[in-house]
Amino acid sequence: MTFSFKSIASWSLVVLILMQFVPVKRINPPEVSVIQLPRLIKSSLKKACYDCHSNETRWDPIAYVAPASWLASTIVASGRNALNFSEGNLQDMTNNRIKKVISEGSAHQPLYSLWKPETHLTVKETETLLQWLSQCNAETRVSP
């Protein structure tokens, strides 16, 4: 049995069209608790983290086209499971894992960084966030 280029292309197109009907969760649930943050810290976190780590995800048009929609939905779900600024508390944010991710850059999701280069933190923003996280860690160690 031999397949022609036309038949392969036709079947590929049919499969791509059928893939669009697979349901994907692209929801932004309401915020459970609002974390009070300094304005500069919150703006940096919104810029670099909130698309995957909050209930305020901005779904790009590509997130509505399969199979990219499957990837986007999976990445956001795993990001929210790891840390969700819309449902967490300040204690969750001040651990060493967060500091490691911020100091090493966004290596935990390189595809996102390639897709949205504007989400990269500047050196100043990175330093400010790390300093703030260190200060929060010091305060939580002192408090009972």
C-alpha cells in the first residue's frame, strides 16, 4: 500500500480539524485570597508569573487552537498546582524554591519565555524581588 502526498495531507488536515473539538479547561476561577504586596513587587510578579501562577491568566489566541491549547492548558494547570498567587498566602511565596527560580531566570518554563520575551524580568526587578523574598524569609523566621 502506497500513500500519496495528497492523501497524507488530507488526512492530516482532517485530524487537525477533529483535534479542535477536544475540550480544554481554560478557566480563570475567582480569587480566593488577595495577597497584599508592595506595588513594585506585585507588578513584577504579574509581569513574569501571573499567567501561569494565578487565576488571572491571559489566554493568548494560540491557546484556543489544538494542539497548542492542550500544551497551554497543561502548563497553566501545573503552574497553578505548584504555586497560585490567587489562592496562596505569603508563606507559600517566600520559600527557597521561588528564590531559586527567580535568580536563575525562567528556566522552569523555557517555552513560555520564548513565546513571550516581554515577561523576562529586568536585572533591577530580579534584585528587588530577591531582596523582598529574603526580607520576608527573615521576618517569618523571627515571628512566632
